[in-house]
Amino acid sequence: MVTETTSMELSEQEQQLVEVLREWDHVGEYRLTIELHGVWDVALQRQDTGVRAVRGTGPTFAEAWDAMDIAPPDLQATSAERI
């Protein structure tokens, strides 16, 4: 099966999302939740600690993403829940 790929311009926030997925790949289990219910709600949580490491909300995905303060995954292991 041949599939056609197309490229599209990513916003800065969308590019950061891809980078976070790659950076957190070695961490093990984590959950990235992106919800839209009137406002965007983005949260990143480590499954082994149950701590929701970061969360951001906003009227656009870009603003919700920018509201998060994502540290490298090794630092998240000891950080307290910030929301």
C-alpha cells in the first residue's frame, strides 16, 4: 500500500509538541492530554508518579501550550504537582 505524504507548516507550539514527544520517549509511561471544550486544556503527566507535571489552558492551542512550563523529564520526577 502506497500512501502519499504531504508536508505542512507547523506553528512554533506544534513543533515544540513534537520535540516533547521525542524528548519524553525514554521516560517510560506518560500521558499527554489535549482537550478542547470551549477552551484548550493541555496536560502532561508521568504515569509512574501520578503527578500531573504541567498544565496549560487557553482560547487557542498555542496559548494553552505556551501556558505550560515544560521541564526536561528527569526534573519532573521530583517536582510537586503544580496545578
